[in-house]
Amino acid sequence: AQKITQTQPGMFVQEKEAVTLDCTYDTSDQSYGLFWYKQPSSGEMIFLIYQGSYDEQNATEGRYSLNFQKARKSANLVISASQLGDSAMYFCAMREGSGGYNKLIFGAGTRLAVHP
Amino acid sequence: DGGITQSPKYLFRKEGQNVTLSCEQNLNHDAMYWYRQDPGQGLRLIYYSQIVNDFQKGDIAEGYSVSREKKESFPLTVTSAQKNPTAFYLCASRNTGNRAKNIQYFGAGTRLSVL
């Protein structure tokens, strides 16, 4: 069965430092996509970054980068130069296949706290 | 501004009552989704719709119903058959175009509680 695992329930980081949030996935599909979303206390899910299974380069979006290791089935999110506003829940999600209804499977999330 | 609007932000349901959560998008997206989030957990898919007048059940559709009469709107009804409706409900939409990365964009959510 397809599954996303986030092993870190909570993480702490000092402001301006980098932090890595772990995500491992399990799928038998060759074509899939990996996403990271941020959920602040307000509740809205904010899209951060996307990595396709056939993408050769690791995805980057500003201070966010995705460390994609296909053989290990991991897709860790790296946040550089953490800011106080980065404090939130972070969810890793996987989309299976390239067609169909694009169901997203979510992990349980990691709560990140950024300290001044 | 383009986006997804969910209303109300908070909703209370009485025993045996049906309630409807609104989701409207002006992103011109074809596909729309409803998810449920319980405390400390990720999201689970309730229903999805690829196109107007068509929708399919997700993983936890029992006790819920939807309609898709307009491209912009995808309301979710929580029926009295849903015995544990207290949760945070999120609506999402997606551009199904060929060059789209299939990214789902979310609304701000509706928090439903039982009185």
C-alpha cells in the first residue's frame, strides 16, 4: 500500500539556521509526485515545493529545497535561514501516477518551532 | 485575487442535522477535492470531481455527499449518517492542463463541531 512516513513529530530550530524535515514514501509506481505543504495555525494548507519522480534535479523554491533520494525513497524538505514565520506544521504528500484523479496521500506531519 | 474560498470558517451541527460546507474557486480549475483532517493527523480524501456534473468517492465518503453543478463550486454536505463529523474540512482545486504540475491548492478550511 502507498504510504508517507514523517518520523519527526516535532522539530526545533534557531532563527537563521537551516533545518531538515524528513519524509519517506512507499509506492510501486514508477511515475509519482512528491509535495510539501505548510499549515500555519490558521489552518490553510500552503503549497511549498514539488518534485516529480522523473526529475533529475532536486527542486528548489526560494529558501525551500527538496533533497530527493529516489533509491532510498526519501524526499526531505530543507529550509534554509529559518524565520519565525516558518513555525507551522509541515506535511509531505505523494501523488500517484500521471493521470487519474491525482489523489494525494499525506503523512502525519511535523511541527516546526523556530526560536529567536 | 484568485483563490479558493471556504465558508463558513466555523460551523456547528446539531444531532441529526445535515450541514453544507461551501467551496468556491475562481482559478478556472477543473478538478476539485474535499479532505478531512483530524487532530494530529494528515488529510484524508472524502470526494473529488474532475469535471462539472461528475464526482467520485474518496477513501472516507460514507456520511458525506457532494454536487458539482458549476465549475466554480463544489459544496460538501455532512449528513446525519456521519456519526463523527467533528473535524477540519479542507477544499482544494487543481489545474488539469497538460503542463500543470498537478499541484492542489487549498482553501482556508471549515472547522465543524457537534453541539
